[in-house]
Amino acid sequence: MKAGDNAARHRRDRTTSGSLAVVERNSSGIPPFDEKKRLAELHSLDILDTPPEEGFDRYTRLASEIFKVPMAMVSLVDEDRQWFKSSVGLEVGETPLEASFCVHALKQDMLEVPDTLQNDVFHHHPAVTGSPFVRFYMGAVLRGPTGQPLGTLCIMDTHSRYLTRLQRNWLRTFGHLVEELINHNHALSVGSQKEHSDSYSQSYTHIGLPAEALFKDTLANLLRLSNKEEYYLAVLYLRLNRLDEISRTNSRFTRDTILHCLAERLSAPSNKVLATGHLSLACFGAVISLPSVGDFFDVIIPIVNDLSRPIELDEMTVRLDVDVGISLSPLDGLTSEDLLERARAALNEPISPEGVHVFSHEAEKAALRRHAIEQRLEPALLNNLLSQHYQPQMLADGSRIVGFEALARWQDEELGSVSPGEFVPVAEKSRRLSGLLMEWSLRMVCEKAQHWPLQPSDAPLRIAINVPADQFSQQGFVEWVLATLEEHRLSPERLTLELTEVSLLTDVDKAIQTMRDLQDHNIAVALDDFGTGYSSLSYLKNLPIDTLKIDKSFIDDLPDDSRAMELVNGIIRIIHGLGLQVVAEGVETEAQRAVLQELGCNVIQGFLFSRPVAADNALTLFNRWQSDM
């Protein structure tokens, strides 16, 4: 808006006649004003004289913060009084109608009085000449389910004010959100108590925030308003990482306390969040307005910083690890489903220097590919369309092959080459898919390994397969593994099961018992990717495992980086101190092999000796190595 237009608007607001300054909207669908019907609807909602509610208080605090006014309230106009469901800056809970501004707004949609002392109607008003000495008033009318006016969401100041068009639109937006809250609460109260409880539990989670369905409805309404008023909305998908670990190492009470704290921070008026939602146990949603795309980081980053602040709990400091994915309306979508899904998809994007993940269409393509993988993986497993490759594991001196790691490969006719880095995470998110992948992997190992000839004097040639976390914790897992080995006549001494560190965090006690049961039947257990997850020596010393594999990222800088040398040396000494074997992954050079041998590493695996190869080639490689000994 140009400066001249702005001045002209101010002249119109003052009005030379001193009459009320009214902001109109399309009244289509609004019934004619009828005081009897209006009061009947207000009383039918059973909201008068009810206790304070955080939902209403949140919007009055938000309005006060955003508009920088000392007073804001949700005012309901009764027959002879004005009652405040929520208020900021007022010490009274109600006033007589003669002290009310809001009663004058009911026949309008929005009432704005830029300067009460310059207005013929209000310059002698008791709230102007006496406490709280109102000089500015603006109220957005709140309507009930049938459209009857109930009261207003209003803001007041002791100084004259002139709002911009955008500010007016935002007050109207907040008014619609308060209307939704009124009508939603009424809908919950019309049925039986059980129905009320069930409806509430479905609409709100245990920490008091709207559940996903209600959050999406609110977002949809905000989108309709933002599209009309031509401003941007940022949709945030927030993920609190390591929540399972927090719950396991502390308590569920601690976990819920942290979730409550995060919800309070997200809803704080200073963050100017229009709507919040609790989408799953560790995930939240939020909606924020943006005057322009250029304001993106200025608005978002303070919120991210606030959410990531440490929490002090009973002499314990919890440091939060929060990832935030963001999509923008209308640039990234026009529906709540699209924007929320794209904000979620943004979490797969590289993190920005400002600490957030921003949606891009590349992320959408990746999300579509993940969906296609999910749809095609099950039939591929059932129809044996994956293959298994084997990478040898050598003694550190390079003298002998002591085992292989079996690695799944997938070449799909539509998707092309699908790497394990793509399909394994997809499988691990589905109990059925992870079960099918585990079953296929063990069956393939059994079918191939039983045909690999060994001399009676040879040590067992072990083949390792990776185990998804949810399968390892399944009831009867050990019995199923043993039954599969027996079916294919493969000795348990030929099998190693590899687990990642993270997979143990959900139920360590059960994991320990499963490991013991496996070892009792001579099945080896290895801990994979050591150092890349949530390593904890306090639980590592209690795990009945046989082998620990050092992740490739620790090997890459050997032998030239002195810090890497010290770190790997320390890890090997600790592992040996626990009585475990050490396998180093990702060995690519003779210099790396030599230094690992010198440091006492037992087994090495990597491209120095062989890339993963098909089963027949693996057998050829093994036989050639045996004949060269």
C-alpha cells in the first residue's frame, strides 16, 4: 500500500461525522440481527460463567502480543452484562452493558474505533473517561453455530491506534479460531458424558493439544482465510528425537513432562503461532503467518531456538534434539494434507545453516519414490525378486576369510536400482515388511551357505545378516530362527545376527535375554555401526554379544589423522577389555589394514579385499583363498 493510500485510509477511519468506524465483510449466510434468537443461542452454548480454559486464554495472549496492546478479551454479551471468557490486562470478570464497547459491535462484523476521544458515540463512555481509559478499540464479532452474534474477540489500548488492513484481517482470523473453539466445545457437550470424553480424547491428546484431525481442520480454515487475504502461512512439522531413550533411561513421567514443556513453548504468545497440534507421540504441528517470504527465517529461527533450549528437571538437564520441517502456503500447496505432508517430507532434506529443513520439490520426488518402494517391496520379497550379495570378512593380517556379511540388493523393473539405504528404512517402519525382509534374508543365507563346502577341520564360516529392531524384540524370535536353520540343515555355528545400537534402546532387558538365548545355541551376536548411534558403555558392558563392528566413518581418516588413530585405538582397547572381538568396516587401503592389525583389530571388512559379490562369486572367492593358503 502506498503512503498516500495509507493516509487516505486513516482519514476514512476517523470519519468527519464522528460516527463508528466499521469494517464490513460479505454478510452472505449471516442471519438478520434478532436479539431474542441471539440470546437463545448464547445461552444454549452453556459457555457463560464457565472456568477459564487454556484454548481461549491462548488467543487473548496471542492477540495482546501480536498487536502490542495492553488489553485483549473474549467478551460474551449477555442480556444485561458483558462477561469475559478470557482476558488480558483486566482485573474484572464482567461489566454492565453500559460499560461495554462490544455490545455496539454485534450488528456489524467488526467494529474499529481508532480514537475514542474523537468519536461522537464513545467520547463520554465510562470506560473512556474512567478506568481502564480506553482510547482505541477493535472487536471481531464471534458467531455461534447458526450465525448469531455472541460477543467479540477484542483488543483495546490506552492510546489511539490505526491498524493496517493486514492487522485487521489477522484479528478477524483469530476471531474465527475462537468461534471454532466455542462451537467445538459445545459439540463435545451435547452428547452423553461418555461421548463427550470419547470425542475429547479423539480431538485432544494427553498433553492438551489438538490431535492431528483437529489440527488439520484448523489449518484448512486458516488456509481459506490466508488465500483470501493474500498472506503466507508456514506449516511446521516438528520431531522430538531420542524420545524413546529419554523414556527408557528416566521414566514415562519425565517424557510427558518434556512433551508438556515443548507444547507450552510452542504455544507461547511470543512465538505468535496461530495453531498447534500433537500429531504423534514425538511429533508436533504448528502454523505461523508470514507477511512475506523474505521474513521466513526472521520469524522461524527464534521459534526453533526457543524449542531447543535445555529443560531443567529435578537436578537434571535435558537437552532437546528437535528437527523442524517447513512448507509454505501457497507456494508448496493449498490444502492442509499437502502442506503437512510436505513439511514432514522436508525432514529428509539437508538441514539449513539456520537449523531447519525447508521443503523442496526434490524432497517431494524422494517422498513419492519412498511411497513406491513401500508399495513394491512386499511383492518383490514374496516373489523372491531381491538378490543377496556377500562381502568377505578377513583376519586382520589378510591370511584367511573367516566369514561373510550378507547384503540385500534390489533391481526393480520400474524403480531401477534400489539401494539398501532406500528400502531397508522403509521396511523397518512396517512390522510386516521388516518381518518379510528378515525371513527372506535368513532363508537366502540358509539356502546358499549349506552348499559351501568346508573341511571338517575348518572353523565354522559364519554368515552375518542384519536384524530389524522390531523383529529382534518379537516373541518367539529365537525359536523361529532355530526352526529355520533346522529346516535347511544349517548349523547355528554358521550364523551371526547383527544389530544396530539404536535397535536396543526400546527394551534393553528383553534384548539381553534374547542375546543370551541365541548364544546358548551357538548363534553369534554382533553390534553393528558402533559409534554412530547413542553409544553407552554403561549398557554395552552388560550386553552378551560376541563382536562389535567399528563404523567406517572412524576408519576413513586412518592412518594419517592422529586423533582418529587415538580414537580407534581407544575403542579397540575398550572392546578387548570387555572380552569381545573387533571388526573394522570400510577398510579400503593397505595402510589402513596395517595400522588396524597393529592396533589389535581382529577382523577387517572392505573394498581392499572385495566388494559385495553374488553368491557364486563369493564361493569362488572363498575357494581361491583357501587354495592359496
